[in-house]
Amino acid sequence: MASFKITGGNRLHGEIEPQGAKNEALQILSATLLTEEPVTIHKVPNIRDVNKLIDLLKLMGVDVEKLGPESYRFTAKNVELSILETEEYKTMASSLRGSIMVLGPLLARFGKGKIPKPGGDKIGRRRLDTHFIGFQKLGAKFEYHAGDEFFHIDASDLKGTYILMDEASVTGTANIVMAAVLAKGQTTIYNAACEPYVQQLCRMLNSMGADIQGIGSNLLTINGVTALHGTEHQLLPDMIEIGSFIGMAAMTKSSLKIKNARVDQLGLIPDVFRKLGIQMEIIDDDILIPAQNNYEIETFIDGSIMTVADAIWPGFTPDLLSIVLVVATQAKGTVLIHQKMFESRLFFVDKLIDMGAQIILCDPHRATVIGLDRKQALRGIRMSSPDIRAGVSLLIAALSAEGVSIIDHVEQIDRGYQNIDDRLRALGADITRID
């Protein structure tokens, strides 16, 4: 177990470049299983979840070559399905929620697959029904064995069909798309997720020879092909990291430049932070956040309290609500944070309250934040990281607080943010990793 020791109160300065997108990487790396030809991927983030998936692909027989610090070549020519029966596979796959993403490619290319119940963040129920309902509609048959907690799937005869998804799940859409690209006939997916990462996956699959139409919309049409070939692909910058750095700059009164942010792919993220009173300037593809001693939350036109809620794309991503919440603790004004998609993601606010924040947890989905307007600094405490996003929110709070904070279980943060302590030290943060 590792911890961070943070002495807060330092202003940060300089430039930082976001890592490749974690959520895109888990889909793109899994898609390399769809062909026996080499697939080269650039901007692969060096984070625990992605590294675990790379190790899982290696275990399955994929040849992985590291071409540079952020570039890999994957060749899935000699995939060995017998590995799926081993205890090592069960252990590795069950420790990573992203392991569910290998299922679609396995079913499409090999006609069968199995996966243990995946792990991941403890942020409430994250059901997998959408994935399996989609596979079933394509003709797959599956069983769940409660004894060994394995999903067993037979997909020897996948056929295109019409699928109306019960929810616009990002991973569900990606998994069903990967299963459908090699199915016989045409598949139509309505109520599909259309996040930039799903768009990236579809474009990469098309570059491999797939026929996917409607990219960027919630209606995808996929004409199955017999085989896919190799390609080269670069991941987008991680929009969650970008939002985290915007919030970090505001909370620590810092001037930061976020380089190569792909602003055209950020959707509502800049606008939501502007509603909190955070100034920013877009210069080409960089975001400059100037040092601000104070920032004020907007109200709605009728004067009522601002509400920030998550929604499916192009709505505001749920992964940044924790960041918005912590940033609001030092703003002038009040905001209601409404986390609609996960019922346990706001429970970390008890740590912020212990630090001196004024927050009312209304229920598992809603929290009202009364900003302190810098009149009282947060104070350093010892706390634990419950999940990736809450962990970084607590890290931001600690960087702005008076005194010393200790954050335990930072392996959670490492799952989504590469070398975060080294990168923050380069900006002037006083942060030390304690093993």
C-alpha cells in the first residue's frame, strides 16, 4: 500500500500535457484482438488499469512490442484460448473492470469466450446486462456460473440484427460494436453511446476494414465483414485529466497551461468550469488557466442555485463531478451537484467536511456545496482514496489546504493518472510518495 504526503498551500506554475485517454485505451487495446495483423497504438498511458490490460493480452498470447515511452505494437496472431481456463486468467481479469472489453473481440473472431466478474471502482452498481443483452441479440448464448463467478458465452453464429440498447452505455456500445463488425449481415444499434472515445474506436475499426456508419450519433449501422487487418492509431488526450488540471489550477490559485488538449473533443467541460467562475483562455489547442484569487459560481437566469449534473454525451461526464464538487468548496456561491449515474460516488465528501468544507450530502446522488470564498482554508488531514476520481479530488483539496495531508491507498489514483506525483512536483507541488 502506498500513500501521498502533501504539504498544501503552494502555487503551481508551468505547462503540463495530458496523458492518453484511459477510457479510450481500454477499448482500443481490446480491439487489437480482432485481427492477426499488427496494430500500432500511440499515446498509451502508463497507468495501472492499462498496464493490467496489456499484461492480460500478453497472457492470452498477444505479442506486445513497446516501441517507445507511449507507443506499442500488438500482434494477436497466436491467441491461445486455453488460457481462459486457467486460474491466472481468472485472477488477472477479475482485478480489472476493463477486462470485460476483451469479450466482444473474442466472440467476433473466435466464436466463444469467458470472463470472470470484473473488479474496478466501488462506486455503486455497474451492471453488465447491456453487454450481454447485445451479445444475445447478435445470436450469442451465455451462462453465468455463480460458483466460479464466470460468464460463459457461445457465439459460434453471430448474425447482424436491430439492437435498441436499454441504456447508452459507453463500454456496452463499444463491446457490441466490436462483436458486430465480424458478424454476418447488418447490425443497427440505436441509443448507442456517442462519446469521443466510442467515435475513436469506430474510426479505428473502419481503418482496419470494418464498415461502420453513423459515427458520432446514437444510431450506428454496421455491415459485417469477414476479416480485419492491421492499422495505426493515436489515442485522444484524457479529458478527465484535463478537467482535473483545470480544477487544480483554480483551487491552488495557480497559472497553468494545459498543452495539446484537443479542445474540439472536450464538449461541455470548459463551459461547466466557467460556470464555476474559472477563467481560461484557449490558445490554438492549449488551455491557459490564469491565477485567480477568487472565483464565483454563476446562478441560473432567474437567480436560482446552479445545478451541475452528469448526463450521457454530449452531456457533462460523470467522471468530473467529483472535481467540480471539490473546486466549488472554495468558490463564492452555492452549487448543487447531482450525480445521477452512480449512487456511491459522492460518499467521499465526508473527508472534505473533515477538512473544513461546507457540504450537505442530501442523498447518495446529490450534494449541496456552500463555497467558502477563500475566507477559510481547508486543513490537512489523513484520508483514504476510495476510487480514481474521488482520490484525485482529495489530492486537489490537499494541494490547496493548510498543513500536511496524507492520502492512503493511492493505488486507486495510479489506476487513472500516470506518474501524477512526479508531474505535480515538476509544477511546484510538495508531494511525496510513501511506500
